[in-house]
Amino acid sequence: MSVPTVVFQVTAIGKNPESLQESVESVLYWVRNTPRVGFRYLIWVVVEPLGYVLAPRFYQRLRRQGVRVLMVPPEYRTPLGTRGKARALEYACAQRRAEGMSTPSFWVYHQDEETCVGQDTLQGLSEFIDQGRKLVGVGMILYPLDWAGTPSHVQELARSYDDLRLLDSMTMPGNPTAGCHGSHILVRADVEDSVGWDAPGYNPTEDLAFEIRVRARYGSVFGLLSGFAYEKGAFSLHDQLRQRRRWVHGVLHALFRLDELPLRRRLTVAYSALAWFSALPSVLLLLGSAALHYGRLTAFTGVFTGFVWISIVVAYVEGYRLHAAYLERHVAVPWLFANGVLGALIDIVAPWYALFTRPTMGDFIAKDRPPSGIRWWQLEGSRLSLRRHRNAARVATTSLRAKPG
């Protein structure tokens, strides 16, 4: 039996070259320093023309390191005319098909430009491929890189905690709740290339559309990756707001323009959107009840207020426990609380901000910044840290592995 090959594919606009370099170097370092990895590897960087033109020497340096750099030709068109990131992803698929790589012995590990790997990531990929039971692997993402404890960084703690819900749902038949990952996902190459990323026009939810198509053609083929991926949160509240705006437009696109979305999933996506949009009115209603000396409004909102705030606190606490082993800079509890509230308020405002402004295909979040937190080369002990801290991620991994099939 031939040794499988993993293509580590970083798909990026290319405007964050320092972060992209760190992602590539994390792969180069750990594939050479992780014992018993049962696969060969290739590294592809798929970049838009503008990003390449801005830093051609940077991409030439990547080539000298053994990285294959694919610049998506400006004239490249897919059969359905898709635009945005899906166009670059489809171009990579076409290249693999042309080179005979669309076979069960090739796997594609998708990274964003700031997605770094650790020793645990590679061991998780090797274990998933060796087991051979599933065709798509999904895993948890942490955000310790360049951690500064800002409101935007603290808010990411809740995102990692929500992965416990997301991963459980994705490994269930039908994926009953909303959401999916576009990075830290491993796909067998023949599966990805047979489904593809093509869609009419601009599709900001290319990851959701891809997950739906895979599920429709292959069934429940999603399994759990046991390792983490390591990324960065937004560096400013403005960037956080713009990032969330893009997500909101993606949710609305899925609801009203994504024909592949089944009715059951459409209802869960609609519920998620409604819950997100209702957050701001709920806060205003709470403030109004205080201004009215806790009159009848309190009787109406009091049933939900305790549950909502307890859920938020749990998300922050458990999210912080997930990250604690990987952070060099720790923030005092009062500051964590204050920054968490501010970061949450930005997320509350985001869907309404998205109704009056629109992102563009070139909209991106700056991730290049002098480091203030843990770096990719400090991730060697991540599996040991997991065992030592007994956090919620380990509990989730154990419970998901215990599921039949």
C-alpha cells in the first residue's frame, strides 16, 4: 500500500505575507520534527494576483524553501463563473486533477494565511488518515498566536468553546445545527475534486456550500481531527466588526441564495441569524427595563436573562481554559471581564452594521503584526498540555470518538 500524501494548502489573498510565512514555516518545521507521521507532504500556497504582485520576492523565497506557489491567473474562469476565495480553491482543484492527484492516496489540509500547525496537529492528521473511516476531518481552532488580551482577542475564546457544539454537529448525520469550518479541515483529494467549489457568482459561504455538497453526495463522512490548529484573532475592534460583517453577509447569502441548502438546515441557519440579530434589541430592552425601574419588562425578560448571561460566562471561562496552556501573556480577571464585555458588544452590533454596509471581495483582516504571544515553534508540548489540563476539548474528543461508526 502506497504512503498517503497530504497537500498543506494555504489559500490567501496574499496581503498578510508575514502571517502566511509563519503558517508555511510551522508546517515545514513540524513535518521534520514530529515522530511517526505516516504521510508524505507537499505545501501549496494559492494566492491572488494582487497579493503576488505586492510581494514577488516573498513568494520567490517560498519557492526556494520547497513550497509550490500557485498564482491564480487573472483570466481564469470557472464553468459557473464563481468569484472570491471559491475561485482560487477551484483553480487548485483543477491543478490537482490535471496532475493526476485526485486519488484516494492524496489528502488536502486547508489553511487560511494565519493557520499554524503544531505537533498535535500533524499527529491528528496522521491518525485520521491511518484510521481510514471518514473522508473529511474537522477539528478545533484556538487563537493564541500574537495574543494580547484585547477585547477582540478575548471574544475569540467563545468561538473556540463553540467549536464543541460545531464539531459535534458536523460529525452527526445531516449536521443538524448551523456552521462549518473553512480552515483546519482535511479532505480526501478525490472527494474534494469531485464536488468542487464552483458556484454562480460570488459566494461568501463557499465552505458551507462545499460541506452541503459533500454530505449530499457521500453522506455522513465527517470525522474528528484530534489536534488543534492555531490562529490569530482580529487586532482591533474595527477589524472585528468588519470580519463579523462578512460572516453576517455569508449567513444571509446562505439563507436567500444558496439553493443547495436543505430545508432543515435552512431553518437552523435562520434561527442562528435571528438569534444574532435579536441580541442588540435584547440588550436595549434590558437597559430600558432598568430605566423604567424594572417594571413589567423585567417580568418578560427575566426568564431569559439569567440563562443568556450564564451561557456567555461559561463560554468565556471554558474558552480561556482551552487557551491557558498556550498563552505567554495572561490578563487579570477584571480586565478579562471588561474586555470580554466590549468584545461581545461588537458582536452584538455587527449584524445590524452589516445591514447598512457591504463587504467587498477584497475585504480582508490584517493579521501581520509584531508578535506579542505564543509562536508556532512553541507548540511542541501541546498534546502534553492537553493531558495535563484536562480541558473541555479532551472531553469533547473522547465523547465524539465513542460515538458508533
